Amino acid sequence: MKQLPSRLRRLDDALADLPLDEPMLLTELDGFLHGVIVCPDPIPPAEWLQNVWGVDDGGVPAFDDPADVQWFVDAVMARYQEILRDLARGKPRPILDVDERNGDVLWELWIDGFAEAMELRGEHWAGVADGDDAAAADALARLELMIAVARNESDLDSQQINALQDHAPADLMAAVASLHAARVRAGGGAAPAAEGAREKIGRNDPCRCGSGKKAKRCCGAD
């Protein structure tokens, strides 16, 4: 992974410190956010944020300090907004890990995050695969093949997998840009900016964590 701004390094550390069995790391989060943004059906932040930070049995995010919830939401949404701007320019810039030993781009964790976002609206993605937009269907097929390879579930032989590995980073960027363009063509426009997730909420408003509780009885509890 190239040198990141301090705010993204801090976010990566915060993700790693979440008390979850398998927390998302930054590159996986990045793939997940791209998947949320290009999804053919809008997904509200209150829903997908729970996949990022996890919740306990009571539906409360895994944070000890309510102030951490606000910081975490702001940090995730800042990256979300960056992705929106990059896609609007037709120049996605995914955050991908790099093997320091040989310089290989480790795209597999990123695509796994994208796949997790797809699972939130599986029926809508099935509609893209079977739809009339050939460019979108082709882009989705390429991403699904990369997902299968990353999960060791493809029917490709080793030579084919090696060939795919060589151009996977460029392919995933092109496919995501194509899906975003298809979403705009379909009349859905760009994904919502989700500014509402960053605004200050009242104690009687629904908590930003998506638990369904009022803020005063959840993350905003005294």
C-alpha cells in the first residue's frame, strides 16, 4: 500500500482495533465502499455501517466511547466522499495493499470487501447480470470472476489465474467505473452523498449506528 494520509492510517488502525473476530481492514473497507456506491439500489449508511463496525447483541456499535462513533462515521464518510468524486471523474483510485517483498498488488482483500457489499442487495445485482445493459453485465461478470479467484472458487487453471492476476487491479478499476456509469445511465444518478450520516443528531433522533434505537438510549446515552 502506498503511503497514506494520516487520517487514513488512523482509520486503518481504528478498524484493526475493533473488538471483532475478523474486522475489516482499510483495503477491504475501500472495496466495500465502492460496492455500496455502485450498487444499483441505494443503500442507506445506517444499514451498511453496521457491516463495517459490527454491533453487539443489543444492536449497539462496538465502541466504548460514544464520541468514537462520531469520529468513526466522519472518517468512513470522508473516504466515501472521495470515492464518489473519483468515480464522477471516471478515475477510481482504490486503496490496494502491495506485497513489500516483490511489489505485487494484493487486490484480493479489496475485492472481498466489494463482494460483501454486493451481498447486501444480491437480487439487484442479479438484475444487472440479466439486464439489457451489456457493458454493466460484462463489468459485473469480470468482478464476479475476480471474486471467485480471490476465494479459490473459480474453474480457471493456474495459467489462467496467473494471467488474470497480472491485470486484475486495472480490470477492477475499469469494471467499477463501468458500473458507476451504468448506474448513471439507468437514471439512478450518482450515489447519494450521505451527508446526513455526518450531521449532528438530537437525542430523540434515530441513532446514527443503525440500531433502530433513539440516540439517547444508544450511542448518545449518558
